[in-house]
Amino acid sequence: MKNSSSNQPHDIYIKLIAISIIILLCFFIVKPFLLIILWSILVAVALYPIYQKVINLFKGKKKSLVTSLFILILLALIVTPTINLATAAVESSTTFYQDFHDGNITVPPPAETVKEWPLIGDKIYTAWSQASLNIEGFVIKYKEPISNVFSSLFSSLTGLMGSVFLALFSLIFAGVFMYSADGGYKSSVQFANRLMENKGVEVINMCTSTIRSVVKGILLVAIIQAALAYIGFVIIDLPGAELFAILVLIFAIIQLPPLIAMIPAIAIVFSYADSTPAIIFTIYAIIVSMSDSFLKPILLGKGLQTPMLVILIGALGGMIFMGMLGLFIGPVILAIGYQLYNAWISQTESL
């Protein structure tokens, strides 16, 4: 009797179908947790150098306890300022709404120097004057644009708070991944070797360095700009400083000039402060907004073989395509594509 071979076409097709079904079922089972798993991996990769230094301080003893304390400290560092900012933002919004409802809101008239602002000076002066004379009439007249602005702001704040809560849960899972990082790294290298023969280590190291570079070059820069802006807001005694700081953070993360978020703050400062401190604050705001121009080249491309432009395009394109998660996945995918292109070009030249 002739033995059937597993290399027969129908045997191969059946195996492919069976494997495809298993993979598909695995995907649907993991799908509800896929986002948090991806975030956890990104957080673990970004924090692992710090985690490794902490573990080395204890010489690897009581690793599970040290890992738990490390995660708890990081959670506290995120939760405490988040709660403070959220509480201050809610209080500011509630106070504003109550004052508006009671008719206690007064808008000081604009200074004559507002007219001298390039391009938009006259329009801002006219709208500002209307608001100072009749705030209720101003709100009624510009109801739709004001509603759109507040709606966009609320959506941005809601999305930011959702990202914060996602980061908190991801941080907990990231602790598990960092605890078993050695096994995860070996498994990733083996998988990459199956995809790209003998280049697993190179590919995985490139992915980890890209993720860490994006964290330092985009998120860290955004946090620095928001912190510096908040310091300026507090010094100048700006009402709703917390809200404006959150706006600066959002604009910096989505790679828009933070100065856009600070222009209303500058206008408010000019309405109540003397000319000299208001001008100094304006200059400070411009410097804070432009600080990313020298921080990003230092942090974004440090230690990378992939050009900074490729990383930046990957971050922007990934965020447009996939949201906040794409901010990290986009550069990794584009960096891998860039390396594949270079490898293909090198092989072509050697022929």
C-alpha cells in the first residue's frame, strides 16, 4: 500500500487552512486586549533601560518585589499630577460656567496695541471689544464657532484622559513583560530570524531603539514644553493655567506648534498685565514653543541608524492613520521598511 506524503498539494492546502483558522481564532480571542497589549509592549520597551538599572542596584535580588515597587512608583508619578490637573481643570471649568450663568464674567477691553498685531490684529480687536461691552451678545453672535472650539477641546481632553487610563493599565502589564524580558527578547529575535534570515538581532534592536527614540523625542519633548509653559502661566498668574498647560501638551504631542495653544493665553495676559511683563511672557512663550527645534534633533535621532526624517514622518503618518498608538508603531514600521529597502539596494549593487 502506497504511503501518502505530507508534501502532496492537498495536504499542504489543508494544513494552510487549518493554520489560518487557528490564527484567525487566536486573533479574535486576543482582539479585545490587543490595544492594551501593544501599549504594554511599547511601555516595557521604553522603560526597560531604567528598570534594568534599578534591578542592578539590588543585584538581581528579590526581583519580583523590586518590579512591583518600580511599577507602583511609576503609577504614583502618573496618577498624582493627572488627578491634580484634572481636578484643577474641572474646578476652573465649573467656576467659569457658574460665573457665566450668574452674569459675573467681565472681559476687560483690549489694549490699543492689539490692533498692531500682524494679519489678525484688527479682527481680534473688534471681537474682543464686542466681548468686553456685551459678553452675552458676543456668545450669541459667535455661538457656533465657540461651540465648535469647546467641543473640540472637550474631545481632546476626553481622549487625553482615556490615554492616561490606558497608560496606567498598560504600565501594570508592562511590569510583567519587563520581569520576563529575557525570554521575550529571545523569542522576538527567533521570530525575526524566521522572517529575515540571520538579521533577527539587528531588526529587534532597531525596533527597540526606534521606540525609545520616539518616546524621548516626541513625548518627552511635549512634557518638557508643557511643564515650561505651565511654569510661565503660574508666574504670570494666568487664570486656568492648568487648562492651557494641557492644551500645550496636546498640541506638542500631535506635532502642532504649542504657540497656537498659547496665543489665547498671551491675549489674556495683555488684558490684565502691564506691557513689560506681558511682552516678557510673550517672548518666553515663543521660546518654549520653539524649544522642540533643538530638543528633537538631540533626543529623536540619538543612537539611531535610521534618519531622523524617516522617524518623524513615521510618527506623524502613524498618528494620523492609527491615533496615539501609531505615534510609536508608525516609526517602527517605516524604519523596518527603510532597512529592507537599503538591504535590497545593497544586494542589487553586489550583483
